[in-house]
Amino acid sequence: MTPVILITGATRGIGFAAAKQLASRGATVFIGSRDAQRAVEAAAKLGVSNLAIDITDPASIDAAVKQIDQQHGRLDVLVNNSAILLDHYQGLMELDPGMLTETLNTNVVGTLRVTQVFAPLLSRSSAARIINVSSGAGQLEGEPQAWAPAYCISKTALNMLTQQLTAALPDVMVNSMCPGWCRTEMGGSDAPRTPDEGADTLVWLAVEAPHDLRGRFIKDRAVIGW
Ligand SMILES: NC(=O)c1ccc[n+]([C@@H]2O[C@H](COP(=O)([O-])OP(=O)(O)OC[C@H]3O[C@@H](n4cnc5c(N)ncnc54)[C@H](OP(=O)(O)O)[C@@H]3O)[C@@H](O)[C@H]2O)c1
């Protein structure tokens, strides 16, 4: 059966590249965006479906679930790709706590909310998958990083959300993945990877990786440390 896949925040960058790759493999893909018109335009470029979804707005998430339910009655793969990076060059000691709150509200609370509301649709899939697009910036291994503290903290929290979801949803394959540093609006023009390269592991997790690969942090199709 053709998998039904939702990628949040997919009108550009890694999400858009993943949508393109998945559509070329025959998947039924929904491109999500806060901006309905942007979603329509991006989806039209690929010949896929569009969905207005702001992951910080419960009413918008409810409407998005209704749309996919009415059209397909199930969801096979939820890709939680949406994120914000507000504090690129800010030091921790100068960080406005409000910026941390806003970042956590999108990158972590929004991701949880979307997953909670889509869980019933995922439970109607015979092999449901959730992919949380995280970042090496959230890794606890290695040397401490003095870069984008709110964003890094949010990705560490997202990784714990992945572990919590793995325990809470025993029939669902849930993983975090890191796309590597990619040339997108968020990653900037100096990044070494293309969005297509960044999307490779995401696409692999969505349609190829074994379903018993669960509760892991994955980069370049291999498990990495938390
Ligand atoms: N680029 C990198 O080097 C890199 C490295 C590691 C991890 N990542 C991760 O990869 C993912 C994609 O990043 P990217 O580089 O492709 O960034 P990007 O081009 O900035 O895309 C981020 C997307 O998030 C969406 N978004 C933001 N707030 C949202 C909200 N409240 N509701 C719904 N969507 C929202 C935006 O969609 P709309 O504005 O259309 O709503 C946008 O399309 C992110 O999770 C990022 O943290 C990126």
C-alpha cells in the first residue's frame, strides 16, 4: 500500500527535498506550512498534497488531522520537521528567556502536540513511523558547544521526546535524525551539504529502514550517540 506521509514545514529546505524524494518513490506526500498559500505553491511544484498546519496552533493541527482523515483515513509516516532557530549568535548569558520559551514552544511542545493529535491516525497504519528531525546541536556527547543555546537545548529536549514517544507508542517506529549541516534558510550558504543530502536519512527512515529500528538517534543511515 502506498504510504501516506506528512512532513511539517516542508515548503523549503530539508522538508521540501524529502517531499520531492518521497514523491518520486510513489509515496502520497503532504507538504505542511503555516502559510496555506505557500503550501499550495510548494505542493504544486512536486504534484503532491498541501496542508496548512502551524504546529503551535491547536486549532490548525485539529483541522490538519481532519483533512488527512477525510482523504485517507490513516497516516503512515509523520515527519516532525518544523523548527525555528532564533538565537544563532547569542551567548547563553545574554539569552532572553522569552526566546528559549518561544523556541521550546515550537521545536518541542509543538512537536509533541502534533504527535498527540495525529496518534489516532497513525494507529490505523499497519507500520507507523515518526521521524523527529533533530540536530547534532542537541547531542550531549562531545565537547560543550557555545552556539545557539535555545536551539541546542530544544533539540536535546526533542531527543528525549523521541525516547518518551518510543516508550509511549510501542507499535510505532519513532526515531530522531540529524540531517547534517545543510544549505537552507536555517543552515545558511556556508553549509557543506545540499538539502537533498540532508534529506537522505529522513527518506530512508520513512520508507526503507527496518521497523524494529526504534528509539534511536540516526545520522547518515547509522545510529549515533545521544
Ligand atoms: N539546515 C541545517 O543545517 C540543519 C541541521 C540540523 C538540523 N536541521 C533541522 O532540519 C529541519 C529543517 O530545517 P531547514 O534547514 O530545512 O530549515 P528551514 O528552511 O528554515 O525550514 C524550517 C521550516 O519550519 C517551518 N516552521 C517554523 N515554525 C513553524 C510552525 N510554528 N509551524 C509549522 N511549521 C513551522 C517553516 O515552515 P513555514 O514557514 O512554511 O510554516 C520552515 O519551512 C529543522 O528541524 C532543523 O532544526 C537543520
